Amino acid sequence: MRRSRIGRGAAALALALSASACMAIDTQTNKSYRGPLVYSGTRYDLEGAGNSLVDFNIGWLMFLLADLPFSFLADTVMLPYTIPKESARSKEHAEEVQVATERPSPVQPRTGEAPQATAERLFAACEKLVVAHDPHLTDCYSIDAQIRIAGGEPIRGADYKPLLREHLARSEAAYESVDWRDPQYQVEGERVRITAVRGSSARKERAPIVLVVGPCSDGAWRILEEDSVGWPEPK
């Protein structure tokens, strides 16, 4: 028993001594990392150490504590790089969520393309964003779109976009899959009315959704109207 404990302790110590700013490097190079970039390794070590202490994961705790001073030093050295990068990322995020002007649409009309063909491409692009819980789904909507949800007052597209981002994040966190399917197209001059259904893994029945799509003032196609029962469908 004693040898076993000594062996586990030695293994944990060797793991801890092998650490050398690992978290600082990992958080700066890992594309899936979405946390703050300034002192990212230090933040990760401190948060992880607290969780390891609660879980009584001594080996990982020792690793993180050994890595902490190295990551702190590396984070400090990288400040001239991480501060402007964090600033640029914040600026990019602010641009993505702004609703004062139109964001680039996922679909641009092609020369000589029939309205229905453009509508089909727009629906397909937006449906992929729905399935992926991608917040860029909001770029499918015009800021002047009229959103009519059953039981509520009409919502302007600019006001709907923040709500939609919240719904997408909530659905993703709950591992809820959502999709649009079975579109039917009706050309109405420059615009196209799309009648489809929306499904959710949280609901047995599918719900209707009607979208009117067409060109905006910048020539790009977006959703101009939506009639639905909301996101996700109420029980």
C-alpha cells in the first residue's frame, strides 16, 4: 500500500515538474479557446486548480500549480501581442453583433439569377446556420425585417437579432437540435415567400414557419418577414 502511494505521488510530481507554461501556450494556439487572451494561461491555471481542488484531483492540481508561475511569466511577456489581439477580437465581436446597419448577407444575388433560385440558396445557407446553432444566422435577417411571432407584437429585425442569439446559445447548451425543412416557394415579384416547417428535438410536433425573402437596399438578399410560433416552439 505504501509503495502504491509513493508511486502515485512520484508520478504526480513528475507530471507537475514537466509543466512549463503549457496553459499559456495552449490557450494562445488552440482555436477552440474562446476565453480572454490577456493572461489566458494564468486564468486557466487558477480556474483549473480550483476545480481540481474541489474534485480532489491532486495530480492535475499539482500540474496546474507548477505551470502557474511559468504561464504567468509567459503571459506577461506576451502582453504586447495579446493586448492588441484581444482589442481586435473585441472590435470584431462588436461589429458582428451590431444592429445599427445591415451585416453582410450569407447570399449575394447572381447576375441573371431567377428570384426563386436566389431564395433557394438563401434558405439553404440559413438552414445550415440553424442546424449549427451559429449566431451568424442573424445575418440572414434584415435589420428592418418584420418578425411576427404568434401571440406577440411584431418585432423589428434589429430587436429580434439579440433575442435570436440568446435562443441559439440556449438551445446549443441544452443539446437541442433544430432544423428548417420542406420549403415551398412562391414568387411574389422581386420577393419570394417560403413556407416551411421547423423541428426541434425538444418537441415532438413540427411547427410552420413562413419567411419572405428579397433584396435589401444594398442589393443583398435577406429575410424581410417571418411568421412563426417563436424559437423554440412553445409546448
